[in-house]
Amino acid sequence: KTVYYRLRDLAGNIRTVSDTITLDKTKPATLSVTSPVAGTTYRGSITLTITAQDNYSIAGIECLVDGVTVATTTGASMNATWATTAVNDGAHQVYYQVTDAAGNIAETSIISITVDNTIPETVMIVSPAAGEHVSGILSIEAVAADAINVAQVEFYVDGTSTLMGSRTTAPWTMAASSTTLSEGSHTLYARCIDGAAN
């Protein structure tokens, strides 16, 4: 569009000047979020990644977590880092706001994620009991708890270098043959891993 300005002085002299402007009433249409991923559990620092397209140009991008800005950038893409330790463990909502050169704002859909920066609360072998004499097939059982979720329990014998097996769903039990072990005293270990790999 061309805008014209007419200037008139007190003597009636007139001067006309013009300027060209771009009229843009359309929000940025294409918003492609790569990270974070909805439904995922995160810990530590994560990457915030998005690209945007507009019919003219993108001025900037803002990332918000629970309505609070955590990262900003100029241009049509963001590749930033956010420390999840800035919020409490639990559910959080992430979204992006994209602003074009005319000030039109588009928002992405809400991305629901879970933050978990805390190690699992409990893991303990309850069977066989300490000091128990066993032979044949061992029935090993553990109890495990986490504030968010338990993703896996691993079972070891005589240190954490010899993995006997693992389970990804409760109950946290497994059967193992004792014939692979020498006679005498052995120590069983259980290792609990939560959904954020703590």
C-alpha cells in the first residue's frame, strides 16, 4: 500500500510525499515444534526447539512454561536450553508465542510435560530374606516407589556389574537360577529407575 502525505504551509504552498507500507493482518500460520514432546518426562536441562513461517516475516519467538516466559529469540526459529530445575517436579504446560513483523501473534497448542528431578524414594529386596539359604530357582521380589513413576527395576548379584535381569512393570519380581552362582554367601541388589532416568 502507498500512503500519501500532503503538507501545506501558511502561504498555501503544498508539497506531497508518499511512503510504501505493507498491510499484514494474518497471524503466522506454520509453527513446527520439535521439543519438548507432549507426554514426556524430563529432568535437568532440555532443548526448546521450534521453527515458524509467515506470509512476510517473523519478528520473534517466546517460550512460556505455566504462563512464565523462559526463553526468547528473534527471527523464525528457536533452539534454546531450559533448566527444568527452575520448577517443581510434576506436570507443567509449555507453549510458544510467535510474533510477526506486523505484531500479529500466533500460539502453539499446549504441550503437557512432566518434570522429575528427584531420585526414586524407595527400592528394597523383600525376597529372599537376608540370611536365607536358597537353592534351585530363586524367586526375587523388590518393592520400589517414586513420586512420579517407576520405569524399571534392575536386579544384580555381588555388585552392580552382574545384571541378573530387569522388569519394566510391577510387580517387581523375577526368577533366576542359582546354579550359575558358586556355593556360599552372595549379595543381591535392586536398582530403581524412574521415568526421567533418575
